[in-house]
Amino acid sequence: MALLLLNRRTILSDVPGWLPAASLVVVTAASAAAGVPLRDFRHVETVPDYEDDAAVDRVVDALCRAHRIERVLTTAEIDVVRAARARERHGLPGQSVGSALAYRDKYRMKRLAARGGVPVAPMARVDDADGVRSFAARHGFPVVVKPADGGGSVGVRVLRDASAAACPPTGEGLLVERFVDGVVCHVDGLMAGGRVLHSVASRYLHSNLDTAVRGVPSVSGMLPADEPVAKRLCAAAADTVAALPPVAEVTAFHAEFFHTPDDGIVLCEIACRPGGCGIPEAFELTTGVNPYAAQLRGQAGRIRDVEVAGGRARHGWAWFPPRSGVLRRLPARCPLPGTVRYTAHGRVGARYGGPASSTDRVAELVFRVDDGRPLEDVLREVDDWWAGAVRWG
């Protein structure tokens, strides 16, 4: 059995522990393969520009023919649709193009979710300022304009009045929606056949957009499973999964919701892959299940369900983005109680231009959540420590 893995994650060194490397043909971004021994894999092709769909498609088609590929595996957002189209071209099982597009195109995604009873903000497709103004005339300001298939909060703008709407982002595939006020939460888990197998609800301290635009830390922690809002978030994720075209195989998902001041739950978006930043590590520490491993094994047809460990501590994580300026001081360790792992990536004395997306970081932290304290207090403690420990000039 030959399996084709499309990869841009830094997980290649772990993959042979999840699937037989001799059966794996790998197409990978060069950055994801750096420093990784690749000799045990059946075949590896490194693509210099992994954003170039045409270049990746040519490599994929050639490898499917040369190695008689039976399944295509993915873990990253960029590969969801290209993998589905490759399956369609070569008659392979796995997630369909229709299902992949529903999880990538936010307009299509939210229309389907709304039909399934999941609350979503009013929205429309637009191409220019006239479209934004027309939408705002019906629904009022502020509004959010974003790429319909974007990620990492790249290209997202909040337009708060008519003057801002005069120069919105332009181009094909833009989505405008009414701004939703509230705490941004996320639900991460595993699904198969249109149902959720297991899920964990968490909340952010700051929104992803604030991280991408203002450079505030991305800090998140898991909510107690028996807390009412956590139950409602997990139920909303299950309703969203049920409303979208199903993925038959065990697949990870990452859903984001707004918890509004009037105690409502509103869908932001959902993805059919593991969450980014520190989510996979925190999820595995709490459940005993690595979401990358589960997704790849599921797509390979090796598992049909997952067994989750019980009684473990909840966890959280923080990714600390670069600010605009010179990094003058970077902590070498994190002294906070509950610290599981702290890793510094930044270079003192280097100049940074600020975050390019909500996933940029100069350091990262994974921590246990203290059950005896309100979660927001734990997250603010992390935020306050970082503010006092780092220095930019």
C-alpha cells in the first residue's frame, strides 16, 4: 500500500512512529523537511514554493502514477482542497472536493452551518467598496472583511465606519460580515462520518485578529468539560460538523466560535485539520491522542475511532508574536507554576517587523491549567508575565 503525504508541518520526524515510512511517498515544503532524516520514507519530493498549486499538482500527479498511490493524506489547511482534487483526478477514496470546499470557503461553510441551525453572523460575498457599503447599509457598522478562504487572520480588516469602508480590501473571494463582539473560543477534536468522536473546548484571552494586527500574545486554555459554556461550545461544534458534507475517515477539526455578551454562541469558522499554534500539544497532553497521528492514521484507513484518556489535567498554550522593533530582552525560561514547556525562538538584537499572521512567534509556552483558579486569571497571569519579561526597543 503506497500512501501520498502532502506536508507543510514540522512533523516529518514523528510520522514513522504513526505509519510505516516505507509505504509513504512525501511531497513536502522545504521548510518542513529541513534537518529531518528522510531516508526511511519510500520517496520524498521537496517543493521550493509550496504555495504554488500548479507546481504541487504536477508533482502529485506524477507520483500518483509512478507509485500507484492508494490514499492521499494531509494535515494542513493549504492541502485540504488540493488533496481532494488529487483524489478526484486519480479515483482515490477520501474527502471529496465538495466537502473540502465546504471546510475552506467560509461563505459556503457558514451557509451550510446556518441551514443546520448553527448561529452565524449576517454575511455576503463582495468584490469592492460598493459591496461593503451596501452590506453595511443593511446591517450597520462595524463589519469585518476577509478572504473567504484565508487563514491565520491574514488579510482580515475590521471597518468601523463609512470612511473606513471607502478603502476596504479588494479582490475576488472576499467575505463581509457583521462584526461579532464576544470572547473568541475554540473547539478541537476528532470527527468521522459527519459526527464528532471527541472534542475539547477552550477560550482565547485575545482574539486572533488582535494577535495578528496588534502583536498581543495568543494565549488559550481549556475550559472545564462540565462548565455549561464548554458543553454548549462542543454541542455547536457537533452541529456544525453534522451540517457540512461529511468526511468519512477519522479527521481532526478546529472550530472557532464567539461567546457573546448575551451568552450566545456564534460560529466564526471550522477547519478539517488539527488546530495550529500550541493546540496539538495541549490536546495530546490532556487526551492522550496526538491529532496529527489520528488524522493521518484515519486518512490511511488504519483506524475508525479513537480512545481518549480520562482524568488528565487541562492544558493551555501561548505563542508570543514579534513586535515591530528590536528585540532587546527575551526570557530564557518561564517561572510560572504549571509550565510544561517553554521554548524561545527569537534572537536578541534582531529587528522584527511585527507579526505577519496570528501564528508568528518569538517564543512559545505550554502549561497546565490550575483547576482551583478561574481560567481567565490563569491566562492573564501568562499575559502579564510575558509583558514584564520581554523588552522591545
